[in-house]
Amino acid sequence: MRALLLEEKGKWTDMTVQEIEKPKPQAGQLLVRVKAAGLNPVDYKTGTNGYPGWEYPHVLGLDVAGVVEEIGEGVTEFKEQDHVVFLNDMSKKGGFAEYAIAEAHTATKLPYNVLFTDAAALPVAAYTAYQALFDKIRVRAGESILIHAGAGGVGGFAIQLAKQAGLYVFTTAQEHNHEHVLELGADVAIDYKKESFVDRIMEETNGVGVDAILDTVSRDNANESVKALAFNGHLAFIAGQPKMDDSIEFGHPKSFHHVALGSVYQSTNLREQKRLQEIGNDLVKRISNGMLNTIVTEKIVLSDVPRALEKLQSRSVRGKIVVEL
């Protein structure tokens, strides 16, 4: 099969399409003929630093959608030719290839009206947003939330999900992306390059702060975000934890939530692994019903992935880039 090969860590800009052996599904697995695969910052980050246990050449790609071609022993809920989407196990070879292996209990079936390119935009970004909002923060209608980097993948999905859940949504984005994030459902867009998001939040909330914050940016940004939390507020962080010990005070209690979606494969918690399928089921249903914009802004071919990852690294991408096979 054709695959985009990472020959060694740090060499992801030099990846090329080559022929490698087609994988074989084991018990509990599906062999999926890849139709589309989403790109994410985690691809160039792990491509730079490697990952424990990888054997080279490695294949990157965590967002995968395609057609079931072969079923491993013990799998009963899928059949050949089913259309599926899944989050790939980071420790295994990924979706930038003609075929990939899915753990059946984490895969989601696609209805007839959901395109592979739309489904492939979901796993890393939308599943993360979903887990942060509903499994970690447990948002409630009527609350307020600040979603950082609203023009990005996680942020773009989080805005939509939060608005559908009945929240008042603030988001940070550069001014040229304000129209986009407002169309996704944000109530207030803050240009973090031109003003302090903390000052703006406190002004907008009459000094109370927001009930929840989703930080996808950095440890320093998470530290600053703590200042904008209301009493009993929640901060979910993805890209670096704040100094939590310095933030604990009796008069202004806060809750902190570490979101690390993909590490569930390295756990022994089968219930949490199956949760990936449940999240996928809900998100796919929303796409099917026209409730979710998958924010796919660019479709590319397999050989263009290194160039597109460089674009992602520059943090100049709005929404999601998807490779079509």
C-alpha cells in the first residue's frame, strides 16, 4: 500500500509517499481503507519529538475516516463496507496511508449523508472539545465560557457545541477571524493581540468572570486565564497546565481539568476507550442533522501533507485541513 513515511523523528518535512506492507487486523480490530485523514498540530509535534515504542519508518495521522475492508476476530458490530471514523492510537501507525487499523470498540459508523472529509475533521479536534465541555467541565445552560483560539480546530468545534448547550460564548481570535467565529456561534470575539482578554472578560461580566475557560494555547495563557474565572469556575487545559497551587484560595475556589484525549489507548480503562465511540456517535449525528459545521477549509492530496503541516505550525490556519485519498 502507499503511505506517507516518516523515516526518523524530526524529519517530518521530508516525508514522502512510498510502498509498505498492508496491515492485517487482529482480534477486536478493523482494517479500514482510508478515504480521508485530518491534520492536527499533534502530527508535527510527535513528528518532531517521536513517541515511545515507534518503529521507523512511521506513519502519522490520527483523524481517520474510511471503509471497513476486513474484520478481526470477535468483532460483531461492524461489517465489511461499513463507513467509519475513528481516532487512531498514537502509538501505532496512522492514517496518512491507504489502509489503517482501528480498534473496533472506538470506531463510529457513518450515516449515508456524512462525507468522509467531514468525518475526518472530527476525532482530535471535535472529540477533544466535546470531552472538555461535557465530560470534564460539565457545562450547563445559562453559564458563560471563554474559548481560546476560536478560529482553530478545537476552538471552532467548542464554540458550536457550547452554543448548542445554551452557553454565552466568549472567544479569542485575531480580528480578521472575528466574522468567522461569530458565524460559528460566539457572542463576543476578543482580539488577544490588541487587548487583554482578562480585562475584556471582567469588563463584559461586571467583574464576575466567566464560569468556564477552555485553554488550547499554552501554559502561560492558562496562567493568565485563571484571572478571568468566576467563583467556582472551571479551567480545562490542553497545551500546558497553569500553576494550580498558586491559584488555590479559599475565597475564590476553582476547578482544573486536564484534557488528554489520545492517551486513553495507553490506559487499561475500557469504559473510557469506548467513550470515544460514544462521542463520535453524537458528533456524527449532529453533522448528519446539519447541526455541526466541520470547518474544513482545505482539502489536499497525500504528498502535500508536509507542506500543510508547516502551515499548521505557523498557526495561520483557520479550521481544519483534510487529506483525501
